[in-house]
Amino acid sequence: MFVPLKNILNKSIQKYHLKDKIDAINIRESSDDVISKIVKSKVTVLQYKNKIILLKVKNSAVASEIKLKERIIKQELKKNNIEIDSIKCLI
């Protein structure tokens, strides 16, 4: 009997409660590009949890620019169906 791979994956995702983790990975991947374009500097999304994005930035100047442009970043992410409440930066 043939079982489609999609069905097996969906059952495994539900069984092991992986949906939140998969969503977080997708958000991290798409957020990297959006935020990097806005601040014109490479940033890395380290974590997405409870609508809070944790970013790794090069220096304090980039972190300050992110805080200044936080509203714009949130709007751009919202266009990509990513809802966030806060952005935190690690240098």
C-alpha cells in the first residue's frame, strides 16, 4: 500500500508537536532578508519565540539603527505574514 509522503510528514509533525518549531524556522529564514535590506547590514535571526525576534548584529551602530527603524521592520514583516511584538539585538 502506498502512503503519500505528505501524509506521513503531517502525522509526524502533529505527533511530535513540531509545528511551532517549523514555523519559527521559516520565520527566521524570511526575516533575515527583510531586516538586512532595511538596515543595509547583515543581520542573523538567532531565535523567534513568543513574537520576539532575537538578532545577531555586527556592532552597536546596527543595533541602534534597528531600534530606530523597528516600526518599519515590523510593518515589512507583517507584509510577509510575520507578526512580532519586539526586536532584541545581540552584539
